[in-house]
Amino acid sequence: MKRFILPLTLLITCQVIKAQNSQESIDTEEVIRRVADRIVASTSFKFINKNTKEKFDAVSKLKPMPEIAAESDYNRWGYPNGVMMTGLIHMADILQDKKYADYCRNNYQFIFNDLLYFEKLYKDAVSADERRVRTEFSGLFRMAKLDDCGAMAAGLSDVYLLDSRKDYRAYLDRAGDYILNKQMRLADGTLCRPDPRNATIWADDLYMSVPFLARMGKITGDEKYFNDAIKQVVNFTKYLYDDHTGLFYHCYYSANEQNGVAHWGRANGWVAVAQTELLNNLPTSHPKRKELITLLEKDIIGFSRWQNQTGLWHQVLDRNDSYLETSVTAMYIYAVARAVNEGWIDEHYIRVARDGWRALANKITEDGQMPDVCVGTGIQDGIKFYYNRPTKLNDNHGLGPFLLAGTEVFRYEKNNPNRR
């Protein structure tokens, strides 16, 4: 038997080396283009009658019909698409390829050029008390929660710098006013929601507010946007950060001053990306900048402790028996890689991002789809809820974070070609 030990050991060693070499040889630009090009190619920029399946390039001359909708999911008004737009704009900038920026410009033009048609449908539905009728782009008109405006407005802010349309600016001002003055808050100014219990803080909402507020501060030069964004980062940390794990709870119930049960992955990812996006847009001379970098680094150290040996992170971050999930992995990769690229944190942290990227990039299908993305998730008091949330191939909650992550890893690799 002994004579078989050496060959078996060599075989295993060769397999390990082969796997490592395969990971090292990932073409990051090719992978992110594969995903982005699939998005571009599968977007029709057409409207469809959901009943008759008839398609239209524009709808302004049609009679009002609630069954008219955007044919492509990527043309719809929803916060995951806002994240996707910021990812594509960033990718266009770093790769110096305007087709991705043009895609985003066309997407917002597609929405805003026919806005009056859908606004009338929405107003008619509301006036008839048909509140459960969902007309196309209803979130844009409703603006009753952060999900309705924050992420899509962040994407629109980036497009506004390319196309300074008056209707874009009017929407941005309206969204800014909503978040600053109308969204529900605690007495100390922390953004919250009326559900699932009154005045609940959702970790997700740090992304649904801060990236847009930071962009508005940059666009307008008005400190009130930066001040509120900073307040949210500091206060969300106060209410949601768990010193024991180094992670954030999904929620905080103000009514009984208790946190929820889960350190849910994507909610934690939203926090990390929001912190990163604030620093991206905050003036370098801002007196709070050092404090914010310290908070981000503390977050990075905390979540890095829970990275699986594969490089991915778990759906419930501190529960190794929960599944490995890709959207939080992408968010964490982006936060770490961007922080390293900008010099906010020590370069040695890049190993966390690169280990995550190798695992994530290897999951992308040949036709550019992203697996193992947790679907949209609310808040529940039982941990089983988070364990059992299904995943969906190419769920759009993961696409924007993936493009942001890959673009920052590409940026690092381009600037450091000899470092492994």
C-alpha cells in the first residue's frame, strides 16, 4: 500500500496547483464585460402591452392603458437597477468605454421621455383609490419610501453629469427634499420605516439614502447633504453594529430598543457600499473624513473575519451552515478594493478582495449570468426566514454590486500588474 502514497499525494498537489493557477489567470476585464454586455444585449428599450404582447418604441400617443409596461426588467424603475447604473457608469469610466455610459443615458431617457403618459395613469389610479394598481414607474411618482428614490436617484445623479436635463435636475431636487424633509426619522434624525414595527431602522436604508445624498452634496455644493449622509453613517453604526461579531444587525426596533435576529449578508453589504460611496464623493478636506475612514476600516476588519475559505461570504454572515451568497460577496469586494485603491486603508487588505473576486468570478456563467443571489428580502423575527430565502440566477440585486466589485479589482490589477 505504501507505494501508492506518493503518487496520490502528487496527484492531489497537482490538482491544487491547477486550481490555484486557474484562479490566478482570471481575466477580470473579460468577466465584467461578459456580464455587462449581456445586460446591454438583453435590454430592448421597448414598451409592451402585457395583455396583447404588442410592442412600442414610445407610448406618448397611445390612449392610457395600465397594462403598458417596459418590456425589459432593466428598463424599470427599481432600486437594483439604480445600483446597476452606478456600476456601469463606473465601469465606463475605468475601462474608458462609453458604450456602458451611453446605455445608462439611454435607460433614463427611455423612462423620462414618456413620463407624462405614466404619470397620468398613476394619478388616475390614486384618485380612483386603486392603490394596489401598479402602473409603470409608480415608485418614481409615489416617492413614499427610500426604495422609491434613493438608488435610482444615485444612478440618475451620475447620468446628470453627462446629460444636464432640467427634468433630471427637478427629480433630483425632489428626491433630495424627500429624504431630507419627509422620510420618517427617529428623534435624533436617523432614517427609519413604519414597518415591520413602527420606527424600524433597516440596514438596507443606509444605501438607499447615503450614496445619493453624497452625490447631491457634490452636485450642489450644499453641505446639508453631506451632513445628513454623515449623520446616517454614524447613527446606523450606533444602532446596528454588533461589537461581539464585528457585523451589523439587519434592523433595530425602536419600540423596544432591540436589534433583530440576523446579521444578514446583503444588508451588511449595503452598509459597506454606502460608507464607500460617501467617501468617494466627500471633499478630501472634510473634517469628518478621517472618522469615516476609521468606521469603514472597522467594518472591513469585522466582516473579513467571516469570509469563508472559498472566498465567499454566507447568507447569514456568522452562520457557516447558511449558504454562500454572491451579492454580499460582491459588495464586500467593492468596499475593500475601492478603499485600497484610494489609499484609505493599508494595501494588505487587498487579499480579502482578491480572494473574494476569484471565487465570485469563477461563478459567472459563460453567457454572463450571476448565480446564487438572494432574492429581495424583508425583515422577520425568526432566523429560519433568512436561511430559507431562495436564490435566483442573475437576480438583479447582484448585478450592480458585481460590476462595481470587478471594476475596482480590475483597477487594482492594472495599477499593480506584478503583485499577486
